[in-house]
Amino acid sequence: MVGVAYDCLANPLGAVRSTFAKAIASGSDPASFSGKDWGAVDLFRSFLYDNGGLSQVPLLNSASIRWVQPNTLVRFRGMIQDMLGNEFYVGAYKDGSVWRTNKFTDVPQFPMDSKPDMRLWERRMIYCTPVPGQNSWTESPSESLVYRSMDSATQQREKRQRVDAEVSDIMDYDVSDDGIEGSPSPKKLKENGHSSLPTPSQQSITEGTDSSVIMVPDVDRDLLPCLIKIYDCLESDLRLNEVFEFVGVFTFDSEFKEDKDVSDDFTNGFSEDVLVHLPPNKVPRLHCFIHRKLAVHDFLPWSPTIEVYSRVETVAVGKLSLNLTCLSKESASVFATQLGLALKNLLPFTQCIALTVDYLNTASLAPRKDYETSRLITGALQLAEGSHMIFDETRLEAGILNSVGVENARLLKTLVELQKVEYDFKFYKLDMPADIQMLVLSEGKSNIMPADVVLPFHPSSVASVEVTAEALEAWRWYLATLRSLPHSIESEIQKVIENDLVAARQEDRTLGTQDFSRLLTMGRLMSMSFGETSLSLEHWQMVKELERLRRERLN
């Protein structure tokens, strides 16, 4: 006889409990399940990847949270902004003579008294945010269409409910020959006697309402965070600033009441009691079954499978920051806007910062640890791998940098030179590796951010170009793919390069190892731009000619 199939999408917790009961029935000891899987994760892995179920799982974001159901299977894509430590919970307990499990949920299915037959297990908590600077085109067209249609239907239901509520409130008054008498409905009175109509974001699921409408968390809908609870995972698998896709159970408590005396806004900081500063009615929870690290190409609608380029020891091999000079405040307002728009349409994660004396003196660039709240306070330089930043120095005028400004200038210099961001943990500093592409716009050569390549910018005109959607898609795929191609230099070409570098050094004694490293990086990028994995003599000659023209322009 064939058993009932598991409903992994609509009832994932049912699948978890069924597999748990099956494991117990086979004679397994619940104590052996601490930090281990009894078959539930394998079940979901098979559903997601072997049976093509991943495409059916909704992506939890600021649009879908208006209609996605609690206790269903969802995906969340985001950057790890903070690690909140570990949490102990009752993983298994006896309900009479039957063993139950609370894994992958916050609330027990059955009443649970304090008994010796309880098993304490441990899970990790991480705080994730949408990727900083993520551009809207990275959302796949199918998801965007579904979310818009579902969101529109949800708004219509909410509007209908508000109208029904208003009509119901009016009907609570008595009408006589002298006019309207009586008192308003008790639902419109607070304890202090002031009337108050509930807003859509304050409504929760109650009897008589459409159960497909849930209360939207009271946070910026474009920056919906998520508290991820991780099970049975090595600590080294997850790191700050890495971008992951998490698949798991979405839990949401719209009736949670936070203590307003403790904090009026959870964004003011975390405490050891996560429920106070990250209440479930503001920050959704996801109990993770499976997670995978994402790269830039994973945000393309049809992403290719490529190798990820990485750092060699402490050296950021392959970095090439660019400083465009000869720009004034007026010209930058035109060309910087055009460049920023072009990059935003081509790259998944982009941001632009206008550097001024006031900004440097007041900005929080590096993340810092607040031990009073146990929170890692984010900074402007806490970004995901593959992010692109434009720094506009044309607005930087003469002024005095205070201690904060001097420190911020040092942080920017370290970022552009070493691809590292120094995190402030109060009692010590920790260098975190970064992978950020940088473009600096300035009038003269930047002293704050010494870029790898300095190029005077001499545009002749600003042309308006119409680009088709197909061309944009091809360019995005091209940039994401070729940047991560493997690269090598054959021995014959190595000899040619060595001879050329020796000759260049004899002609110009100011050339150093950084200049040679830059030329080799340009050679690698030139090869990859043609889709080749090995540097050819032709492309090396092109690099030398580009460098000659650049130095000629500098002079």
C-alpha cells in the first residue's frame, strides 16, 4: 500500500513530523538526533533538486510577504549582516508516550510541560538583509509578474475589508428621529477612550477575514530583513557579507506584542532577548532546511555555471580600480549620472557615494560591534561580493577632517589598495576581505583613494543610445561570465612579457612592481574580454598600446 505523499510546499512541518515519527518507529533514539538529520532534509533536497520543486517555492521579499502563507516553504535571498549566536530549544519531548519534535519551528504543536523526557538542541541565528545596492532588474520576470498580480489582489481584499469594517462600525449607531445616537463600536475604542481605526498593516488574521492576507511587517518594504535559523551546519559554512539563498519554513506571528518600554524600534539595536528587538511581527523567521552560497551570476535571469575567482592568500589578485580625472562638479553631474545609470543597468549590485568633508566627518563606513546590544552595526562598506561602487570626489572642497574623517579616509584607502574593510570590535580590529569594484571620479588624481589606473576623462559629447532588452541581457551575461573565467599564461608568452617588462624598466626607472602587476591584470582582463582563458601575444600587444596611450594622455 502506497502512503500519502508529503506536501513539502504547503505543509513542510507535517513532512518533518512524519519523517520524525517514522524514524522513532524504526527504533531510533531521539537523543541521537541532536545536530543530525533523520531524513527530513534529504526529503526536501530530493523534492527541490531531483524533482524540480525549487521553481515552485516562492521567494520571500517585500512583495510576496503580503500573500505568502505562514508555515509554508519559501526561499530568501540575502546578505549575512550579523551573526546573533546560538539558541537552545526543546528539540524533542514526550507527549504522553509519543515522542514529538519542535525542530524547524518556534511554537510547539502540542502542549509541552517541563518533564525529564526532553531533549535540548541547538540552532544558530543569523540576521540577513536584501543585498545592498541590488538593482530591480535582477528579479526574474516571472517572479515579478506573480508578485505584482498577488499584491494587487491582496490590496483589493484589504480595501474590501476596510470598507466592510467602516460599514459595520456605522451600523453600530442607533438612528432616531433626532438623528444619530448611541456610541461607536467598542472595536473603535482604545482603553484610553480615543477612537482608532486599524490600519492595513495592523490587521491580523481573525475569524471572518480572508486567511490569505497577513499583516505586513512594520519595516521598510524595500529592505525586508529576515532572521534565519540554521540547523546541523558547520560554523565555517556561513560568513559575514556572503550572499546566500535559504530554503525553509516561513514563520510569522502577527499578534506578537513587543515591550515598548524596552525599545520603540527594533533597529535601535539587538539584545540577548531576540524577540524584543527582532519581534516576529516585524522580522519574519525562516527555519532553514537547505542553503547555498550565491555569486553575481546567480542574479542573472538565466545564469551560466562558471568558476568563481578568488583571492590568493592576502593579496587581492585581479583587482583594478579606476580613477577618472579632469571632471568638475558640473561635468560630473552629467557624466557621472550617465555612468551610474549604465552600471545600474548592467551590474546586479551598485551604489554611488558623493564624498564631501561633511560626509567623511560623519559617515559610518566600517561596521562596529555594540556589546551593549550584542549587535553588529552595519556600515556603508559592508557589501556583498561583486558590488560596484562609484565615489564622486568632485564635490569635495577644502575643509578640515576630524578624527572620524581621518579614520574614514584611511578605511577608503585600505579598501582600494588591499580590498579589505576593517571591522571595529572595540577591543580589537578585524580585517574582512572584500570584493568591490571601484570607480573614482575626481578633478585631479585622488589622494584619498589611490586607484590602480588613473585616466584623464576627455569626452566629446553625451550621446543618447537606445538599447534593446535583448542586448542588455546579453551584456549582463557577458560581464558576469567573463569576469570569472580561469586564466593562464603559456611559457612562451611569459618570456615575451619578462623581456618587455625589463625593457620598460630600463627606459623608465620609476616603474615598480605595482605597475607590472597592473599590466598583468590588464592582460588577464583583455584575454577574458575576448572569451579566452590564456593570454595571447596579440592581446598583450593591445595592453601595451593601451598603457602607452594612457601615459601619453597623462603627460
